[in-house]
Amino acid sequence: MATVTLQDLTKVYDRSAPPAADRVSLDIGDEELMVLLGPSGCGKTTTLRMIAGLESITSGSLSIDEQVMNQVPAKDRDIAMVFQSYALYPHMTVKDNLAFGLRRRAVPRAEIERRVKEIAETLELSPLLGRRPHALSGGQRQRVALGRAIVRDPKVFLFDEPLSNLDAALRVSTRGEIAALHRRLGATMIYVTHDQVEAMTLGTRICIMSGGRVMQVGAPLEVYHAPVNTFVAGFLGNPPMNLIPARVAEGDGGRRLAVAGESLVLPPARMPALGPETALTFGIRPEHVTLRRDGAEAGASLAAEVLQTEALGAETIVLAALREDRAAKVMARVAGDAGFRVGESCRLQFDLAAAHVFGAEGDVLRPR
Ligand SMILES: Nc1ncnc2c1ncn2[C@@H]1O[C@H](COP(=O)(O)OP(=O)(O)O)[C@@H](O)[C@H]1O
Ligand SMILES: [Mg+2]
């Protein structure tokens, strides 16, 4: 059982710079796998190191199982951390690397033998127990690092970009192993990454950070489908959400969005109540855009020219520029072959039931 609560957790390294972590508040439930996701430098590692006790807390509080931990030394927090660099002892065998933490805690010899054997079987390290780290592949080393954390049976696991030194195939398989471990151990885990695919596939919930601050916390599909601001909308998704400048216009049928000399009529459930001429941002994901030669719906499409196509087999990613505002670029993700060539004119048809509208500050606007 372990819950982790961050309340206004703040880290200032340098008084002349903005805080590295700025009033980070987060409730992590028992057995949850919380992912901290954001670009490099947004404060993920700093936040994790404060939880681990490797970095002092400037202000705010950190609690584990409702006990404030701010002043508790790292070794007494019952936390295990797995880093990007495996940090194995090079002169020790795999077995000794796995046993090291337990020996230091004076766990009885027979108990150490039993636990090391069990972990080695779980992680398929049994045939490698006699080897030294230099004789292991990257994936095997990372499994030893994982094993070293698990063997201690800590209250909380912390991971800091543990897969980023692995090649693509190993990243996928090790990601699967971490997900399986989480299910099997039922442990509370906090996992830092800048990789949205890792975040979407591993997280029970995702906490998206920017500039030291929490932008949004939610289940993966919740943050994907209902981003609270343009930062989250533009960070998640590959390609990310299209964000196009627009303003409010009045027409015969009521309020609409004026975009590049044309207008889009959003369903009432998607159109915020704003006065004419209000500047805003129209957001639409690439999978909600299709390309038409003719037969495009009035009020749900815009004239454009194809700039680039990337045929990936199962789907094609198309980049187009709006005809009346060529600075506005739109990505479409269409099944199979797009059927359009570079330089061709088209109409971009939008599934406006999936439209998002953001205000001048970038915050989502929801109709009441
Ligand atoms: N030991 C340190 N001293 C001063 N500044 C630091 C230190 N560690 C990190 N920072 C700064 O804090 C910010 C957040 O860094 P970090 O937490 O490592 O980000 P992330 O892990 O999200 O890439 C960055 O601007 C970084 O330069
Ligand atoms: Mg980091």
C-alpha cells in the first residue's frame, strides 16, 4: 500500500531563473502508474528526485501514505529508482548486482538467495546470473537494473526515462515488461518520460508538464481527447493536433468560425458563446481531417493545396496549406493512399464534432 501526494512541490536551484518545479500538486493513488510527461527541461527529473529524496525541497510538501517526507533521508523512504543509465556495478556479477541492496540491509542469506532467484526467473535473467554487465546487451542490463529495484520490494518505484538508451525494438519489449510488472506487483509507480507513446501505453494517468508546472492530469485518452490548452493539444498525438488561427463571425445560421476567408459551423456542443470578432484557435486532430476533390460539405471544409505527402502504407500523412492563408498549415492522417499529389488543390473536410476551440491565452473554451 502506498499513496504519494505532492502539494505545491517547488524547487528553486537558482533565484535568478524560474523554478525548475513550480507548485507541482499531484495525488498518486495506491497501485497507480503515474507518468510525468513533457519536453526536456520541464522539471520531470527534478520532481522525481525530490520524491526520491535526492534533491532538497524548496517549498511545498511530499507525503507517502499521508506521512510528510520532506525531511526523511532518501534511504528511509522505501523507494527504488531506475535511471536512464543503468548504473550497475561493473565489477560485480548480475547475481551480486541483484543482491547488493539486500546485503547492505543485512537481509538473511537464505532470504537473499530466494528473492534473487525469483526475480531472475521473472525477468528471464537466470542464465545470466554469473555474467558481468559488460557481457550483457543493453536490454539485459536494463532488466538487471529493473530487477535490482524490484528485489527490494519497495513501497514506490520511480523510473526516469529508463528506456531511452535502448534501440526501438527493445524499447517496445521492455515497455511491455514494465507494464506487466506493474500489473503483477500491483505497486505504485511514477514514470518520467518525454515520449508520448510510452506515456499513453503505460500510464494509468498522465501528468503533462511544461516550464516546471502541471498543465493537465488525466487518463491517457482523456488528455488526448480533451486537452485543457494548446500546449497539451500540440504535445500529444503524432502528428499533433492542428492549431489554426480563427475568429468568431455571425452568419445566417448563427455563430460560426471564420478561418482563412471561409467559415466553419461547429455543432452547438463545440461552439463557445463568444462575441463576434473574438480571436481564438481552432483545433482539429489530423485523424479528423479528410481530403476531398468534390462533394465537400459547406461549413465543414476549407480550400487548400497539398504541400507534402508521406505514404506509410496503412495510412498517409498529408501536409496542406490553406488557400487563403498559406501560413496556416494543416496535417491530415488518412487511411491508405491519400489519392492527391503535391501541388494539387483539395478541400479539407473536418469532422467538426471533434473540433476544439481555444482562447487567446491558449486555454480551451467549452460551451456552457
Ligand atoms: N542541479 C541543477 N542546478 C541548476 N539547474 C538545474 C539543475 N538540475 C536541473 N536544472 C534546471 O531545472 C530545469 C528542469 O530540469 P529537469 O528537471 O532535469 O528537466 P527534465 O527532466 O524535464 O528534462 C531545467 O531548466 C534545468 O536546466
Ligand atoms: Mg530528465
